[in-house]
Amino acid sequence: MESVIEVQGLTKTYDQIRAVDGVDFQVRKGEIFGFLGPNGAGKTTTVRMLTGIIKPQDGSIRIMGHDIQREPLEAKEHLGVVPETSNAYVDLSAWQNLMLMAGLYGVPSDVSHERAQDLLTEFGLYPRRDDKVKGFSKGMKQRLILAMALINDPELLFLDEPTSGLDVQSSILIRQMLMQLRGKGKTIFLTTHNLEEANQLCDRIAIINHGKIAVIDSPHNLKKMTRKLNTIEVTFSTGVDLAELSRAPGVLEVKDTGEKIVMNTENVNQALSFLTDYAHSRGIQIQSLNTLAPSLEDVFMEFVGGP
């Protein structure tokens, strides 16, 4: 599959501390690529190098086949950037902000007018196009800067914490927009602390820690890597013997919380079959049954350390 971003041996040092230490990865065309890590792990420094804001000390970055250092203009014309902090001019209207950004990218006026109208309409901002941005809510500003990043119709979009601090409704709307952009063939590089958001949106995720890539894979495969066990929560129509349930294949721990029985198991299918046979043989009913797989949060904590 075609790569939109190719990174090899990327390194950056500050005060003898390697913020980014020999990083290698590729981002495929048309995917949402999540970039996760704790504070100070090297995320921001990496993104600043990828977008040409700072130069690496070593290594190479190719954006759409263009070396970001040797061909910065050719590389940057293919990308749009949505920073965590709004970069819209609050004393200008939404329309004026879009026209300003279009001018910076050299988008012809007839194209920019049509594109701005389409973007503002799609993002629900067209009725407010002539209002100054200072009167916009945070969610409206976030939608506007996403529109500003798309005015040059980039093939690659960098987003830094796009839903940080937004209300639930605005966060859902932004996520829906990102999925629509992916459906149109855009490639999205997403940094976020919201692990559930990454789980929902990302085709693949890279976790960076201490300047190095700890792991890269799909959310599904990452969750299969963790050593944390699957959990089964079950309630019966009558009391049961925990010692008998502990004999289920693959079950390592069984406890009664007072409301339900919680079982930690290495093999969900065998444990579920055991529970069904157990209830049938004793003439009791299973009233509720829930299985919980390891979460992306479990994976994150396993690779970066923590409680």
C-alpha cells in the first residue's frame, strides 16, 4: 500500500536529552494513524518535525514522496494542520479566515469561494460566515480551523487533540467529520490523549515512549498483545459455589462482588461453555452475562508503564 509519510531514523536532541530517538514508521494512504504517548514522550517534537516547523538532527522525513527538508514547499502543499489551540483570527469573520488561509496556499479565488461555501455548509457554519470568530463557541472554532486546514484540499491532515475540551455533541460531530474525510480518501495523522477516541477512529496506532516507538499496530491487534486477562461478569438466579466456578478452563480468578460474579480468564469461549453447562446441570438460570476484553487503555499502560 502506498505510503504518504515515510520516517527513518528521526532524531532530535534538546540539552543532551533525546526527545526523539531514531524513530521509524510509515503512514499509509487513506488511513487514520493515531500517535499516542504520555506527556514528554516525544509526540509534539515528532509532529513539529513532520510538519516542517523544526528540523531533525538526524534521519529523514518524506511527505507524499517529497523530502521535508530539501523540498519543504512541495511537501507542505499536500498537508493541512489543525493545532490544539485555535489559530483562527478572532477579529475576522469565518469567511475572512478561510479566504486568508486560501491566499496563503495560493488557492485561486473562484476555487476558494466555492470550497469555502461547501466547507462552511458541511460544518454547519455557513449561517455564521460573516460573524467574527470571537463570538464562536469552542466547538464552532474547532470546526472552523478544520475547515481552514481543508481549504487547500490537502491529501494529508495533521490533527492535534481535535476534541480536547469540547462538549460531547461537538466531539461526536468532529469524529463523524474525520470519518467522512477518511471516506473521501484523506489521510489523517491524529495525536490524542483520548484513548477511546483513538480506538474508535484509528486504523493503526503508534505508541511513543521516551522518544522511541514502543509498538505500531491496529487497535484490535494491540489489545490482543496485552497480558491483561479477559473478564466475564455473570449473575445467576440463585447462589453458586465459587470453588466450582474456579474449575472452569482458563479461569485464574473468581470473586463475588455482591452484585455479580467476576471471572478473569485466559480463554473466554471455554469459560462461557463451562458456565452454560454449569447452569444447565444445576437447573439454575444465567440472568446476565457480560464479557470485557482488554482495553486500549490497558495496552497503553502496559507499553508506557504506570499503575
